[in-house]
Amino acid sequence: LRSTGGGALAKGDALIGKKISLHWDSGQNFEAMVEGYNADTDMHTISYLPIVPGQQVGQHNQVPQPDFHSLPRELPDEFILSEGRPGKETGAFEICPSSNMARTSVAGESSLEGPDAGPTEELKESEDEASSRKLLEEVQRTFVNLDEARGRCYDPRALVEASHCLKLEFDVWQQNDAAEFATKLLDRLEISLKKWSPSHFKYLTHKFGLKTTKQKICKECGLKSNREGDLISIDCQVRNKSNIHEGISAMCEEELMDGENKVGCDKCNKKTNTVLRTAVSQLSDVLVLSLKRFDLDYTTFETVKINSRYEFEETLNMKQYTLEAKELLEAAQPQERKSETGSMMDLGESDAGNEEDSDPLAALPDEDYEYRLAGVLVHAGVAQGGHYYSFVKDRTSGKWYRFDDEDVTPFDPKLIEQECFGGKMKKETKYPNGHVHTVESEQFANALLVFYEKVKPSEFDDSDTEVKESASDTAMEEEPKSIAPKPKASNGYEVFLPEVKKSNSTHSWQSFLLTDEFQAFVKELLEVCTNPTQSSEDSMDITPNSSPSPAIPITEIESWRLNIINTSFSFVFDVLFHLALDSNVRRIWTEKMIQLLSSSPAFSAVFVA
């Protein structure tokens, strides 16, 4: 069922006769028919189909459509589909579904099709599940390339295209809210992992999923009603707040519902004074804090960005915001104070004479709630547009780096306050007469997402007991059906590592061909080939002759000279002249080629051939 990479089922001659949609560097898709396949070169021969514009809707300006079938067909092209061509195809393509083809979504190579598809042909998935699976595959491809590729950067356009299923507020090729993207991305990954790899689904939930409990406590009978919810990130209010502790406290603060706002109690059977509160009931290994810097301006009713100073520390202790801590504080609070306020905040406010060592939270070890800063996502700009970049701590070396598109540079963590907190910045200008002019302006680059990692990660239980129980319950509810064979699973490394290794090999060759040393080597070989004193009986001396070489008679051309000349032509005209060369380098090579073609008719014949 996998739609991309080396694990795809339809490739090679299996694609002959199929209609495919190829993705181009321009971002557009064009349809073509696969006409042939060469097993020796691994190249497919395709013919692009004519582009038929959509018909106009309406009664005005009706223009008769021309007969596109009478137009001459495009000449066939031959290339490796999975690699594409520079400036044209990206290497990503999809097989267009037909009536006799089982439904599948493809990007790269693919699919489920026809009677040879085997038992997996019976597997069904909705359009939503297919788009989620395709997104998961592109995430796998991206991380395998980031981990193994030798290139300077990775082109994520296939991942961006697959993100259409996230249904973001704006188009995927425009700027969107990073917090919205992160939340919807993890939600979509859960859909595919839950179906195809339950153990990885549990691991993703274990790493990023946290739980909050909303409690409703009756002031008269003490009845507690709990409602648990799942979260991936904690929203921290920025307006009128100065740091993340104030932001998290705003989420966990208590609210007394009295007077006209009384809440019904199931035990008292009437509306009573009730305390509403929220606490974190389960912490995740990776804590994501979303700073709500984008807010609505109620004066203009436009979205604005809040650039006020908002602090966060290198370490974060989440103990005071957990449900266990609140219940311990409530149990240690004097009964008369609980009956008055229903609150269970800091015990020190109710009894100033208590010693510090009587803190009820001391029973909870700090290491279970301690986090360390792992990364910061920064937004530079305004609400209507800007630029994202991030600061990330390497787990292995402990060093910090700045990730800004294709540029990755070392970063000093001491500058996090200056780069991420926001607020106002003062700039002083000193004039020759001694006067100093100070200008204070807002800092438009500030943190939007803050990532913390747990100092003591909780143990992950990879047992699939819950998955088996839910599967057995579902099976009992459904009618008995024939059990289809379970498909073979493949991970991202098995599928995408071969293409990454091939890309690394191409990158190594290209890096070698473009070095100055290799160009000097080719020039020396050409000097040897144009030296008429070199005979076939002598050993080949690659030392260049400084004197100009006269024309070589065609009868005296040895085969090794012609082979070197042919290779040099291929290097110069197929590789070198396609690069953005310095004008002086291009001029030198142009003169070299003219000299070479003038030295012998045989060399000109090799060039023409």
C-alpha cells in the first residue's frame, strides 16, 4: 500500500501503459503516458498529454473550443522517473487511477493495481486515510534525508504538497501559524500510525501527548466531577503576561461560580457555589508551549502581533501545575479556609507561621517534573507575514544551532534573551559633537513556540494490550468476515535509504567534477592529446607541453586520444558550461575548446558525432 520510495509495487516495466501525473519544479503537475522502459538504463519513455483548458461557465463571451486531438503529439522524453530532470520534473509523480485499478495515492513510484497486486488489493482506506498516509510517508522521507543525505539542504516541496490534507487557514504555499501546523500535523500522523503501526502511535502519544483534567467541585457537598482531555501543546497567553509561569497559571487558575453563575450539582440536585479548576494530569516527555502572540485587536478587529517581552528560563518545573500537587495542597489546607474559599493555592498564604520544611509538595520529587529547554521557534515579522527560524539544542553535543532555511550556524545560548524574549530595544547613535541619540523600538523577532524536554523521561510501555483489546471488541461487534492477509510493514529507512544513498553518490561525483583540481587534470590530459610527439609505443607522459601543438594528421590519432577527447567534450559541454561559471573561467575553457577543434579534423569529427 505504500505509495512512495523503493517499497512501491509499480515500477520498471509495470508502469508501461499507465497514465501518470508528474510534479514539476514550478509547482505544477502535468499528465503523461508511459510508453516504454529500458532496464539497462532504468529510464522510462513518456509522452506528455495535451493540456485542455477548462470550459467557461456562463452565457457571455462563449468561445468555441478548438479540436486539441488534431494537434501534433509531443515528442517522447526518456529519463529516470524517480530522479526527474533539472529545471523540469522533481522526481515525484502519481499514477492516475482508472476504473480497473484499486484506489491508491502515489508520489514517486507506486501502487496497488490489477490482478498482480496480491492480497493487499483487498485493503480499503478512505480518501482521508490515504492523504494522511501520504503525509506520513513524506515526513519519513524528509527525516531520512536530513539524517543520511550529504547535500547542503533538503528540498521539502513534496512534504509541503502533501500538507494540503491539514486544511490550514491559508494555502500551504503561504505563511501559516506554526502552532496550528504542528498540532494538525501530529493529529494527522496519529491517524495513519493508529491504523498501520499501533506501537508507534502509542510512542508518539507518549512523547508529545499530555492530559489535562477539568474539575468541578461543589462547595456544599464536596462532589468532584472530572473531565479529562488530550493536548499536544499548552497555550500560554501573552497579553498582560510577562513570562511562561504567568501564562501556564492562567490556564490552571481557579474560578468560583456563585450568585447567578451557580452550577448544578448532581448530588445536591440544585445549583450551588462551585469551584472550577484545570490541572495537568499527565505530563509528556516533550513539552510544547505555544505563545499566543497573535491576537484580535478589538478596536480595528484585525489580527495583530503582540511583541511585548515574554520570558522563559532554561529549566522549567511543572510540579505546581499538576493535579497531584493541587490535591496535596487541598488536603493540607485547613478545613475552615477550604469552606470559605474553596481554593487550594499556596498554603503559605493561609498559615504564615508554618516552616518551609512543612511544604506538602516536598513529597513529590522534583526530578519527575523538571524540564530543560530544547528548542525555540522564532517568528520575525508582523501578523500578516514574516519569517520563521529556530534555535535547536543538539542532544549529542549539547551545542546550540540556528536553523534558518538552508543555513545552519552555531548559536550562543546566552543570546536567547536577546533573540527570543521580544520587548523593546534601544539603539544609541553617537554624534561627533558628543551628543547621544537614543531610539527605542519594538523587537519584531520573538519566540512563538518553546520546546522543553523532560530531564527524567518516563518509561515507555510498548505492550499492545490495549490495542488487542480494542481490536477484539470491534471484531465482536462486527459480523464475521473473511480475514485478509496482513500486509508486510516497511519503515522509512528501508524504503527511502536506497534513494538517499544514490543521491549521495551523485552528490559526491558532482562535487568531485566541479573542483579546480579536476579541471586542471582535464586540461593536462588535453595537452597530452594534442601533443603530436606522443607515439603509441612511448609511455604516456601527462606533463603538459608549454609550446603550442601543431595540427595532428588524422591517420596518426590513437584510440586513447579519441577516448580522452570524447570524455573531455562531455565534461565541458554537459557539465561545466551548465554552471554559473566566472566569466574568466568560461573564456579560458572556450579558447581551449577552439584550440582543440582546430588541432585535428579527427577531434572535430568526435565533437560532431
